[in-house]
Amino acid sequence: MARVDESAERRDRDGSRPRQRAPTVYELIVPASRPSRRALPRLIGETLRISWRAGARELLVLIACDSIAMVAVLGEVLLARRVLAEVLHTERYGGGLGAVLPSAALLALVTAILGLLGALAFSQQRLLAELTSRYAQDRVLDVTCAVELSAFDEPQFFDRVARAQAGISRMPMLIFSLTGLMRSVSGTVGALAALIAIQPLIAPLVLITVVPAVIAASQRGRLFYGFAFGMTPRDRERRYLAQLLTERDAAKEVRAYNLARFLRTRHDRLYDEHIAELRRTARRSLVFSLLADLAGSAITAGAVLLLLWLTLHHHLSLASATAAAGAIVLIGQRLSFLGVSSGQISESAYYINDFLALLELTPSRAGGQPGAPIPLRPLSRIAAENVTFTYAGANAPALRGVSLHIDEGEVVALVGANGSGKTTLAKLLAGLYLPDTGSVTWNGQDTAKIDRGTVREHAAVIFQDYLRYCLPARDNIALGRHERFRDLDAIERAAERAGIAEMLGRLPDGLQTMLGPEFHGGVDLSVGQWQRVALARVFFRDAPFIVLDEPTAALDARAEHDLFESIRDLFGGRSVVLISHRFSTVRNVDRIYVLRQGSVIEHGTHDELIAAEGLYAELFGLQAIPYR
């Protein structure tokens, strides 16, 4: 596992926000512990805090709506009793409609207000949920953009991010549930107050019905979260298979090999497993629901029987009994909603715990120690000293005791068989990984002690699997140094140096043309043209250290020859690491390092290595045979 910076949090001398260390790979891949019920208030509080930051106005409107609704429900029940009493009084003693109309009109007004409050609360609820989701997504992106690259070599890290994403998707549900809970509580309190005013003996009995409902809902939440937690790796695999069947990059190979049915079968099998496990979980949760419903029904029946007994024995008038019955029904509905809401809150809290646990790992920087800025221009020397590196989860090191150096203006080549460690070494030199042992230094400074964001700012890398951004051609190049996004002259010069300017100029909208067919008006390029665009990004970055990993793999023979013949002119004064399988292209570099199984076994100029008659000479001879 790659060594990480384990320095403790410390405050800057000026008392500013403490600088946090970068999270270790272990911290990033170990799943968050499942929260206890005692943690529920904290998780709800954290969610409300996030909601407040995301949409304070909307949250205040929701609270105001529910507070007013609580009073309105109390008034609605009491007014209903009053209207009924006046109707009965009018039937018995006369008096006409006029005696009832004021109370009935007031009841209608309160009912209308409740309806308006509900509509307003619903709209604010939807908006708050969206604002909260966006805020939470931003925080997850803070983590994924800042963590060490080595985290992305661990499947457990992807599981943890997937669970955090599930936490984000649950935040709207938690907001809905919390607001629903508030409405249920406000409605229950209002109706309960009315019931107490009518007949206080019935109120405690009715209120007890919520206990089994809440317990059952909590158990259901734990069950369904456990199901989702356990299914995360298989669900990620299923989504990946679906991605292969729906995205453009895989479409041609899926069809060329007739893979659709095979991949569909595997996808469907994983989905069947998902559904089967969900059925088992649902059956287990049904037991809790049935027990809660039976207990709640028995308690409610007891309350109704008590109400009938009080009415038959003339302890309650008919109007009061009718109003009390209405209050019982209303309380039952509200408590039912309260049970559902509390269950959703309980279940959502488990997911949100995963989100918050990932959030706690957010470093203030991508890594590196605090300290004074290190001058990296001019970049006089980059060196690796006895470097060993092992990928997380690997059984053997990818690099073993590697040492090399690159001086300012030198072009150095890394050669060797596939899997010999060339690309891994280049990533360490560029500050993308840290070694397990040994050191990588820039101008004599250990990169583990320099902010790696600063190191990366001074490096430009083109990988074998470079990205093809579905963005305008101009943006594709400008991403090399996005701070200079508006420097059109520099963008055009980079395109010229990469040999792509003329082709881009022929596109329908020139540099403004969307590249890639995924979006309307997009134009696809050939593989070689895409590689030239990636090369233009490197030129636009204008960094003192360049890594070219098979930069001409997709270019034709003439273009490849022209690039390597002019590489010193194109990158004049910069330090260049060149990775290539074609030994003919590295003959003129300053120094060649030959790697085998993660170790440098020989190095020197082309002529020196040929004279040594080692592995380089052997491989060069094998490549030369077809041309003799």
C-alpha cells in the first residue's frame, strides 16, 4: 500500500482553519461503522445543518408552515365540534342556518388555510430537497477530487463512494420524512389537545399506538439498510454491465463479439439475485409490520370501546363523542404517518452515516506537508532514489529499488516489457503516487513533503489511455491549463505544435466545434487526431516536466517520425520522460532506463546499451529483424 502523509491536523500560525492530513487508503476503503439508535439525533441534526446551509429560507418556510398547521388543526377539530353542537341545537330548538353559518364559515376558512399551507410546504420541500442534494453532492466531490490516486486502485473505495452517493439520494427522503414527521407531530399535538379538552382519559391510550409503529419502522430500516449495504459490490457490477450495454465506447466491441446476450445474462443474473435478496428482506420486515399493526389495532379498539362506554353512560354528549371520534381517527392517521416517517428517517440515517463518514475524510489539500513554497522553476533535477512502490491489494511490488535522475532539458526514455513498471514509475515522478520506501525529489526536495498540487502544476502528462473530452475543441486543449482558458493565441499555438491546427480549422465551427458524437453538433475524430488533441493539451500546459506515455501509438509512421525527430525543439529546455515500446524512437534520447519486473536492470545511451549486449540490445535486435 502506498505510503501516505500521516501528520496530525495542525493550525496555521495565523489561527486559520486547521490543515488536515490526506486520508489514508485504509481510511478510505474501510466502511463506516453502522450507527446505533443513540446516534440518530446526531445524524438528524447533521442533516438539518446541511439543509440549513443549502436552503435556510426554504427550511424556515417549512417550519413556519408546520407550526401554523399545528394551531390550525387544533382549531379545526374544536370548530368541527362547535359546528356539530350548533347543528344539533338548531335541530332541537330551532334558530335557522344563521346560527351555524359563522362557525361553519370559520371552519371552512381554517380548512382552506391548511390546504394552502400544505401546498406551500410541498413546494418548499421539493426545492429544499434539491438544494440539499446538490450541497451534499458537492461535498462528496470535494473528497473524490482530493484523495490520493492510490484510493482509486481499491474496489472498497468505490463501494464506499457508492454508499455515500446512496446517502445523498436518501437526503431528500430524509427531508421529506422530517417535514412529514413535523406535520404529523403538529397534527397529532393539535388533535390530541382537542381530544384532551373533550375527554382526557382517551388521549394517553390513543397516543400509545405510536410505540409499536415506531419500533417496527426502526427494525425495517435496519433490515433494508443491511440489504443495501451487503449488495453494494454486486449492484456496482450490475450497473457496470448495464453501462457496457448502453455507452458508445463499448458498443462496437459488444457487437463485434456478439456480447450483448452474454452480458445481458450476467446482468440479469445479478438483478435476479438483487430481487431475491430483497424479497427475503421484505418477508422478514413483514413480521415487524404485522406485529405492530396488531398491537396498534388492539390499542385503538380499546380507545373506541372506552369512547362508546363513556357515551352510553352519558359522560359525553353526542357532539363531543362525535368530535372525539373524529380526533381519534385524525390522530390515528397522523400517528400512522409518524410511524412511516420515523421508519424512513431511521433507514435514511444509516445511509447518511456513510455519507457523513466519507465527508469527515475531506482533506484541506490533496496531500503534502504545510510549509513555505518550494521554487520548482527552473527545474534543475528530478530524481528517484531507491524507490519501491506496491499497489494497494497487490501481492508484489510494482517497483523495487528504482533509482534514476533527469536533469533540466534532458530527454530520458523508459523501456521494457508490458508490466515492467514504466508507467508506474512515471506516475511517481509526476507526483501522482508516493513511494512506499525511498524518495522522489524535485530540485532536491522530497515530493512527499511538498504540496503535491504544486508538484502536479509543474508536470504535464499524456497517458496511453488519455481522455477524450466531449467538449468544444478549444476546451479540449485549454484543459491543459484551465487558468489560461481565455488565451486563444496560446491555444492555437499548442494546436499548431501538435500538428492538429489545420484539421481543427476545417471543422464546422473551428475551435468552437463540439468534439465527440454524444452531444448535438458533435464531430468525432480519428484515434490519431484525438491523440494529437491530447498532445496539444500537453503543449498548452507549458510545464517544465513532461511525461509522454506512448505518445505516438495512434499516429501514422510519418507523423511519429516527425514528432520524435523534433521532440527536443518542441519541448526545448524541458525535462522529458518518454515511454515507448518502439526502440527505434528512443535512439537519440540522452539516457535510456531498461526495466524488468519493476527494477532498472541497465541504463545508458543507445550506443552504450547496444555495446553492453544486455536486454536492451536483445529487444532492439528483435524489433529490427523485420526490417533487415
